[in-house]
Amino acid sequence: MHEGDVDFKVAVITVSTSRYEKYGELRGVDKIRSDDESGKLIYESFEGNVVDYFLVPDDAVKIQKSVLDALSKADVCILTGGTGLNPTDVTIEAVEPLFTKKIDGFGEIFRMLSYNEVGYASILSRAMAGLIKDKVVFCLPGSKKAVRLGLEIIKSSLKHILSHAKGLS
């Protein structure tokens, strides 16, 4: 089997306290709200492969639980939101300890490409990726523009990453 043959399922997690306060905890692909532009963009980019969706607040325990729940059904988990420097942004702190391996190059490339768009403000990005056993997790900022950039990188490298993570290459 080569990397082109890698089948995968995707879960989407939107981390947003404001939306959580508006809608409550949501789970299921039919629960994505129209004002969740970043979550919708991820869903639409992987339509047909998305098996779960979560809306959670900026709460480390709820983020960790949603990632682990997501990976019980999916090979890929993409989070959007909660990656900034605001004291309430805890996505990175929640997800990073779960990693069995970090994919440092993802954040490095993301920041390099962001620099071309926003200059030195790109240092504020804490976008990152890693493996949890043989599954891959991506943490993206919440803005639609950042998600679009992250998806460009993810879609270009995902099958290659999964083929290595699953020991197929």
C-alpha cells in the first residue's frame, strides 16, 4: 500500500467560549452552526470524510476529552480556535501533552507562510500538529484566513503523514 491509498476519517473541533455560551456543547456533523465559519471551512474541505464535530469552550479538560473522543472515530482531528496568546486560549496546553510525537514542521511552515501575509505578527501563532499513537491532530487558529492556510498545508501533506504514522511507508 502506498500513501495514495490511505483512507482516513476526520473530526472537527471548534474551540470557542463565545459560541459555547450561545449554543452549548454541540456534537455531531449536523450541529455545525452557520456562524462557525472556520469549522464549516474545515468540514467542507473534507466533506464525505468528516465523521464528527464538536463545539467546546476554552477549557483544557473539555478540549482533551473531545480530542480523545474524536480519535475513537477518526484518524485525523483538526481543531480551530484557542491557539492565541490570550490568557483564555488553552488549546495548545490541552492538546500538546497528549502527543506521542510532535510534527514541528507543520507549525514552522504555517508561521513561515503566515509571515508572507501578516509579517512579524506571525510570531503570535501557536499553530501545531502531532501524533497521538497513529492518528494526527492539527491545532489551527480560529480565523478563517488562518484555517484556509492551514488546510492548504494539511491537504498537501496529510496522506504522507498518515502513511508514516500508520507504518505504511
